[in-house]
Amino acid sequence: MRMTDALTIWLALKAAVPKSPPGKRFDIDISDVQSMDGGVMSLLVNLRSELAEKHIQSEIIGGTEKLTELIRLYGGDAEPVKRHKERKAEGFVAHIGRATSEILTEFRHVIAFFGAFVSAAVGVVRHPRTGNLRDIMPLVEKAGADAVPIVLLINFLVGFVMGFQSARQLQSYGANIFVADIVGLAMTRELAPLMTAIIVCGRSGAAFAAELGTMKVSEEIDALASLGLGPLRYLVFPRVLALLIVVPLLTLAGDFVGVLGGLVVGHTSLDIGVTAYLNETRNAVKLWDIGSGLIKSFAYAGAIALIACQQGFATTGGAEGVGQRTTSTVVSSLFAVVLLDALLTILFRVAGV
């Protein structure tokens, strides 16, 4: 029997099935069959599943040794598989519960990953050679030096826009010079660290997640573990350290160009001299203002690096899984950055600094 005969065979079997009431047997005897291809065998296996749903016992009996092997290959001698019933639409409460459960599970994995990273970092401190330190400088170049142009441009435009937004209101009160205070404090305390972190999140964080995710699905990370090289020490530690180095430096550069953006507005729109603007900025911006921004940038860098690496290590399912984890990295990192920003701002406020 070949696939070309499948329609005739199927119609004959379907015509015979209704004659068998529930509780009876309907065995399919292939003793006289000399040859059969996989297409026909799959139809017979499917028929057994349909009969099982009607509570009719059925077996494929007879057949040569070759056909017996084919039956075994297609699962014709196994228990019939029940058909999946049509899924009902998930209710609103069930959807919320499932989403909450997934979030809590993911959070537990993040905490576990963080604990494993701390343990690995302690191991690197004790045995520096296990940390793959030679990868740090190339990563610093990729995550830091290559990001300088976009970081400078974005922060300059932010300072420029901040100056323009406040210029009209200040001008109406004759307080033009205070544009330097607004831009300087906003950039150093808040905007430069935040904008730099957002750029690093979308650029380096996504790259780390995609790179490690690809290594995960291609089993390169498992190969490292089998060679005795701790994946966290070898892959995660250099990336975290690289971001901890470059993000504060990029933030300092963002502070500087942000002030320059405000200076352009002050000089061209408010008739403020360059010297007067810089002197007012120096009087308004204290060392702690810059330091608080750097503290935030350290926190942002650690969060972005750890989330990106954790998402990369959690990747499954090939290329689609890599894409999903990369998207999740950007969303989770942005949420973490905003949350840390709020927490640190409140903490500095409570501390009175």
C-alpha cells in the first residue's frame, strides 16, 4: 500500500468504524499486506486515536517483520494519543495569575544568578587568573570608546533642550543667568547619568544578551563548563567590570557636553557671556552633585550588566529565544534603571545631600 492508495483505504476504514459500537474491538489486520509506506501507516495510527476517543479498542495486527518495525517506528503499538481539545480563551484573572507567577519565577532566577555571580567574583579575587581579565579592555572599547559619539551627541542635545525650555521663563523674570544653574544641576545630578545608562542599555546591554544567548543555544557555555572554566568568571565578570569602568566615564563626558549645550543657548539666546555662564555653573554645581551622578551611574552599570548576562544565560529555543531575551533585556534594564534612579534620589533626599 502506497500513499496514492491512502484515500481509498481511509474511506473504507471510516465506513467500517461506525459499525463498531463502544466497548467493542476494531483491529486492523495487515496480514495480507506485503509493503506499506509511512504515509499509510500514519493514517492507521491516526485512526487508532480516533477509535480510542470513541472508547473502541483497536490494534494493528499481523504483518511481516518489516511492517512490524514500521508500526513500532510510527507508534502504532503504543497507547493511542488523546487529541488536544480546543483551548478555551484564558480568563482575565487566570491571565494575571499566570503573568504574576512568571514574573516571580523570573525574579527568583535573577536573585539566584546574582548570588552565583557574587560567589564567582569572590573566586576571581582569590584566583585572578580565572577571571579572563584580558577580555576587559576589548569590552571597554566596545562598550565605552565606541559609544562616545552617541553619548556626547545625546547629552549635548539634552542640555541644549533644557536651556531652551527654561530660557523663556527665566527671561520673563530677568533671571537669565540661572539657566546655568538649572542645566548644570539637572545634567550632573540626573539627566547625564540617566541618558547615558539608557544608551548603554540599548547598545551594550542588548549586545551582551544576544552574544551570550547565542553562545547558550549553540552550547558554547556548556563547553566552557565541561573544560573546567566557570562561565560566570569567564564571561560575566569581565562584562560587569567593563561597564562599571566605562559608564561613570561616559557620564562625566555627558556632564561636560550637557553644560556646553546649555552654554550655547545661554550665549546665543540670553546674551550671557561664556565666562559668566561658566562661573555661575561652577558656583551652582558642587562636587557632591557630580559625585551623586557617578554613584547612580555605578548602580546603573551593575544592573544593566547583570540583567543582560542573566537573560543571555537563560536563553532557550534558538534564534527566536535569542530575540526574546534581547528584547526582555532592554525592557528589564530600563525598568531597573528608572527604579534605581527613584530609590537613590529618595535616599539622597532623606540623607539631606
